[in-house]
Amino acid sequence: LKESMTDFAVTLGSALADLGDNPFANCRLEAFTATETETFNGTEYGTETLTFAISDTVRVIDGHLYRVVPDGMVLVTYAGTPQSVTVAEGTVRISDMAFAGAPVTHVITPYTLRAVGHKSFYRCDQLNMVTFTSYKAPALEEAFDAELFNSMDHIPATGMYTFTYSESGDPVEKAGLGVIPYFMWNAADTPQNVYYGASFVDYVGLAEGDLVLVRPSNGKQYDSFVWGQYFATVVNGAAAADDVTLAAIAAIDALPETVSLADKPLVVAAREAYDRISTVEQRALVTNYPKLEQAEKRIKDLEYLENGEQTETEIQPEAEGGFFETMTPAEITLASLSILLLAAAAVFACLYLSKRKNPPAAPAPAEAPVQTEVAAEDASAAEDASAAEDASAAEDASAADNTNTATTDQPSAATPEQPRRSALPKLFATLRARMAARASRRTAARSLAKFSRKKKAKLSIHIPPVVTVILLSVLALAAIALIVLGAVNGISRWDTPYTELDGNGYTVKVRYD
């Protein structure tokens, strides 16, 4: 497209008011540059820059030429040789043939883009991807082309069509492009009602290759018939700012740089526009939100200064930073000491209550009777066992008497005293065995009671006097330090002015009473 070029130079002056749509169409341009001069130690140094303002209405951004319009900017022409181009934010339109014949491979457009001019990317044979970030697909402009109309080589319908040249009267047969399956007879009486669009690479119906369209995942109107004729592959990218989010962004942009009380309605309106955004994903796209926060804070402080007291307003800005980020070092020290004081008091209280609940056990007297050495339940069990043994012994004695009586009733050659003497040793042996078993059980019960008393003594906690003195000293010192630092902090901040929003040109004076 730009094979035959004639070299020439153009100088754009500071009085330039308008460029028109694109005076440099089909021109191969070097990047627009300017030289910025700086003086250092009496020597001037020149630095070449690619972004500068030519006049109030003409700008150069990244070496490309833009013109200012009431609602944003228009990219007039591509310049230089970069293969990847990001169109400047605030651009609402790309001019006719702005990139025509350029060696670009990837172009990224801003969310503000509304229109792509006729043949903007025509014959960009190396172009393989275009990324759109606007919520609604920009309009694809196309202009009438008399040569294309008369050539009869661009019939969009399907099939073969015969025409007769008016000059010679000879019939000519042409094949349709097959863009649509029918002849639009209701729009024209000849098949020459063609598509003139050639926004990307080539005309509709003639575009070939695998051109990739990256569109917002929530984008609208990117799936139209004409868009499908240019792009073979469609990829969903990040979500774009929708109409509600764009309205909030515009409302915040409309706020003045230095806000006064007279601008409060604008600030409130911007806050209401932002609050209408319903999702976190969309709110994250409001990149100028800090400007709204600063404006709200300034309005609140100006009202404070005007009224002499803090008043409630409709503006409720979100708190910035964490709790400790808003504290002075002295206040952080006070808070730390307070936490230490409470922790020490809690430990001391727990130890004291534990001592009251589990007092140490007194040692048992050396000559205490058996009942005082045995636990209550063990003593009761021992008494029951003793009574059972006595009853058993009595039964054995009675049985022995009965045996003796039965023996004396029988005739025998022995004397009457002999059977009784032979039964008494057995009775005494049985009684001694039972008494020994009884003593053994009593010994086991006493051992169990001693073990129980030792276990209870181990569970009780005894606080030495030295530990008590140390804990009380720490509590007292922490309390004294808390009082002293609190007083010093209050005195040091008495009648101290400070800047609420650094760099915004005003100071809020606060007195701590």
C-alpha cells in the first residue's frame, strides 16, 4: 500500500487548531518527536520525547498524532514502526486509514473507544490480534466506494450473476462472494448492493487469515454478522466497565482538582454514582476512586473548619488503613502496656483462685487411730468386713460345739474331755487365719488413704512469697508507666496543628482537650 513514497518534512506549529480527519492517510510517517531542553551547570542538554502537546487541540502520545475533541481524543494517524500499539486512554475514535498499511501485529484499544473509522486497519497484513476493552463494541464505519460499486467484483450474494455493460452491451457473468445466501432484491434491483467495509485487513467477504479478536467477557454487540466476517477467532478477556461503572468514572473525573464547599453537590453525586455499582468486580475498574475519597475528606474538613465543630454530613468515606496505622508511637506504647497490665493481672488472679480452691493437705498425726488414717469409704468397708469375719468366727465356734456335742453322745471308750481338747486347736487356728486376713486388708486400706492424700497435695499450687512480690511489682510499675505516658502524650499533642491531606493546600488544626 505504501511502496511508492516521496520524502518530505512537516513541522506542526503551536498555533495549530485542527487537523481534520486524517491528512496523512497513506503516508509512511516517522514517529513525531520533540526536544526538551534542560540546563545543568550552565550547559544545555536536549532530550528527545515522544509525548508532548503541540497546541491546545493537538497532542503527540507515544509518537502518534491525536487531536482533542469535546468528549475525548481522536487518533489521527499511526507513526513510526512499533509492532505493538496501545491506543491512549480517553480516545473515542480511530480516524479513517489511521493504521492503513502499518506493520503492526497487535493493537490494544481503550475502554472509551466508540468508533473505528473506514479502513482504519486496511492492508495491515501482519496484524494478528486486536484487543478491545470497551463494554460495547465500537461502531465500524464504512464509506461509499464508487469504484467498488461499478466493478461488480464484490457481490455479497451467493451464485452466478450476469450483467450487461452499458457501453458495449456485452453480457458479463460474475460470481458472488457468498457472504450472504441470497440476493437483496428488496434493497436494490441489481446485485451491486455491496458491503463497503474494510475496517480490518481487507473488505468484508475478502478477509482471510486467522485474525484474533479479544473482547471483554461481559461485552455487548461483538457477535454481530459483520464482526464475524473480520475475525476468525474470538477470545474472552477481562470484564469491561459497564454503563453504570462508566457513569461513576465520568462523575469522579468531573470533580475539580481543588474541591471547595460549593462543589459538595458534585461530590455527593459522584458518591451516589459509585454506590450504584453492584459488584466488586465492577468497582475494581473505577481506577479514579481515590480522587473521590480525597474530595469527600476535604469537604468534611472544610465543614469542620467553617462550623467550628464536627458535623454529620451525607458523605461517609471509608476508613483508610488499619487501627495501628492511625496511632502515634506513644499511643501504641500505651496500648501495649495496657495489654501487658491486663495479662499480668489475669495470671495473678488465676494463681490466687487456684490456691484458694486447692489448699495444701495437713500431715497426719503419728499416733492417730486407724479410723483417722483410712478414708471414709475405706473405713466403712473395713468395718463391714470385720463384722462379717466375727460372724463367721462365731458360726465356726458354734459348729465346733455342735460337733463336740455330737461326739459325746456316741459311745466311745475315750474319756469325756478328750474330744473337746482335740477340737479347740482347729478352732483357734481358723480364728488366727481370719484375724491375719483382716489385718492385711486394714493395711491395704491405710496405704490407699495415704496415696490419696499425697495426690491431692500434688494438685494444689503454692505461690512462693518471692513470686507474689514480683507479680505485684510488675503490676505497679506497668500502672505507673501507663499513667505517665498517657500524661506525656496528651501534653505533647496539646494545641498541635497537623496536615490532614498532605499536598492538597490546607491544614486542619486540632486541639486535644
